[in-house]
Amino acid sequence: MEILLPYARIEKLAPTDSPTHPPGDAAAYPYGQPCNTDSLPVGYTVEGWLVSPPAVDGQVVVLRCMRNGIACLGIFGSSRVTKVRDGYFWTQNSVYRIEVLQRGTS
């Protein structure tokens, strides 16, 4: 049996009103470093296979193949999801837009 995950693009639109961790500065943000104390900068984009879609009290997980338009393999994991609306989700720190570019099949 073959299972294909949906392929999606996620973009950070804004911080929440009271983020636990404010967004970092895009020019100085240390992508991929374990020392990050800020959340991702506004405008950050990720593309890849959606392993765990947005669900309240869950975590969005993407097997990343693109970060900010550049090929970059890795895993994106959000903080806890607090709200989900058509095409958007909110976490403890951020507001995101999600666009499924290719539906998964099973």
C-alpha cells in the first residue's frame, strides 16, 4: 500500500497578541541553530509534506524540502496550535497561512 502525504506551503503572517516567544529579526535569525530563543521571523515560509495538519492542541509537523524559497531538508514543528480556520492556523506564538498544493492519496 502506498500512502502519499499532502504537499503544503506554510507562511508566518504575524505574531499572536501575546507570544511566549516574539518573532526574530529575519536578517539576523540563526536558522537551524539550537540556540534560537525567538520564534520564526514574520514572512518565513516552508514547503514540504504535511505529516501532522493543524488541529487545536496539536503541533503542525512538515517534512521540509524548501525554506524561504531555498532547498533545505529538515523538519518544521510548530508550537501548540490554539485555533484553526479555513486556510489559517494560530499557535502560541504565531499566525500562519497554510496552502495545500497537492492532495495526498492512500
